Amino acid sequence: MNYYEDKISDFRVKTYPLDLSFDLIAKKINAGEIIIPVFQRNYVWNITQASRLIESLLLDLPIPQVFVYLNDEGIMEVIDGQQRMLSVKFYIDGEFDNGQPFNLTQMTILSDLNGIPFRELPLNLKRKILNSSLRFLCVEADSTYKDDVILSIFSRLNVGGTSLTTQEVRNAIYHSPFIDMLKHLSTNDDWLKITAGKINSKRAMDIEVILKIYAFRKYISNYKPPLNNFLNNILSKESSISKEKFKSYDNISKTKASKEKNNESNMDVYEDFKNEFIVACNTIGMAVQKPFFINGRFKKVYLESFLIGLMSNGMDGIFEAGDPLNIAQAHEYLSNDDSFTLLCSSRVNEDSSFYRRLDMVRDAIFR
């Protein structure tokens, strides 16, 4: 067998179609028999998009199939199509995952149904939605190659989809314990306080910012533009490292089960960064009421530069410079410095301005 035959043999998959009613789909999601893998983006459809899908169901219009991976336990892991599945489930449930009521809106053909929740639909229309089926394309593969198969299909389906952000694609291709760590940090209260909802978490923009902070905190001497290539390389490297580390921890855990998750604090290979990040965010949040605004506008590059600069000397550096008055004065100085504000504007090249911006932050903090 030659090289190409080997590769094809390794990647061989089996696929078959399966039609499920939306009533059964909703029940399987609730029972954990259909799951959304963590590499997937969040639910991002708005109520109008979701309502139009319901209208399509009621009009018997075709709906694109979804792709799922059937794992060894018989659980369906969604590869593509979660927006469609969840939209119908949310309508049946009566609300979206954030608690927003789901009443039909802006339907163009069945406009008489606008404003109506599922529970108030005529019985025949309820039955029509519940009994409507969705075509699943089920994928099976050797569990050894599961991740490669799932992520290859996901990235190929979405390569022309235009709706995925760069970080959403990264989350899919490089899914790992490292990505999970970044996601966990994006929910930290101190981080949420200093970003104040100005970074789009639904599209993984917040995870990209934290990745950037990690990359420059640990690998700044290796940085070569373009930035996206640098971040991709760091993410690929750290994802591989974290998979190997956590695999070894998992093996240890199996042989010493009595140690309750094998002392999770000792398992975390990113403990130093996590602690620095959380303490730095807390320090800024205590010192500045509304950080990283210049001329009334939130500046993401300001936040990135300030955190990278504050964390650049490790935890000792944060404690050294972390007096609230010092941080407040540094922030005030930078926010009103014309040369720094120019470096934070979209008019300058990001690659050429990064080091100059970082130097100014360090000088202001550690002066």
C-alpha cells in the first residue's frame, strides 16, 4: 500500500442518512443524545432568522440537512446545523437559551402568526412542526481518527460559509484543553468587568483577545507578522502540548482514582498564566472605573497592550506595579497622550505599532 492509500485508509468514513422529527430531536437534545461539541460556536441566529425557519417548516419548504458524528456510545455530535436544530427546539420550548421569549416575528407569508408563541398555535400547526422531519447525515469513523474527521468536515463545510469568524474556525481546528482554558477565562468576572460587554463573546472575539495576550506574554520574542499566522502557530503548538499533558494526567487519574480527579490544581499546566491574568484584570478593575476608552470609544488594542504590559514581568511585576493609584495614573496618562491614542487608532499598521504601544504601556506602569 502506497502513501496515498495509507492516508485514504486512515481517513475512511461511513455515512448514511437518517430522518428525525423535530419532536424527537428536541427530546434527544434534552436527554443528551444529541450534543453540541465545545468546538462549535454559540447560537448566533436572531429571532427573525429563527422565525423564518419556522415559517419554512409550516410552508413545507426544504431545509438543509445537518451533519452529525455518531460516536461509540451512540451519541450524535453535531458537526454542522446546530442553528437550525436549536431554533426549532427553542420555539417548542417557548424561549431562547438566554431566556428571551420566542414569539414569531417578521414572517412575510404567514404574517398572521407574528407574535404567537408555540403554545398558542392551533393544534394542527403544532403537530406540523413537531412531526416535520430533518435529514441527518450521520458520519461514523474509527474513534482513533474521530477528531480529524469531525474537524475536517466542519472546516470544509464552513470554508465558504463566510459567517464564521477567524477565532471560531480556530476553535474548531485546534480544539483542545488549551482552548477550553481560554474559554474558561473569558467567563471570569474581573475580565467581564473591564471589558464591559464591548468584545463580542458570541463570535469568540473575547477568546481571540485572551489568546493574543497569552501568545505575547509567553512568546513575544518569537513574534513575526502577520499576526494571524503567529496566533495560529501558537495555538497549534499549545493545543498539541495540552492534549499530551492532559492525556498523561488522564492515565494517572485512571490508576489513582481515589485522588479525586488527581488533584486538579496540580494538573493545570496553565495555572501561572491563569493566575496572572485574573489578578491583572482584578487590579485594573479596582483602579479604573471605565478602562480602555479613548475619546468615548472602547479600544480593544488598548486593553490588549495594557494587560500584556502589566503581565510582562509575571506575578511579581503585577504586585510591584499593582497599586490602584499607580494603575489609575498610568491609564489616565496613556488615555490622554496623543501619540499613544494615535497608535491605538485604525489609521496605523497593527504590526508596526504593537511594540511602540507596548513600550509606552510598560513605561507608564513601571516608571
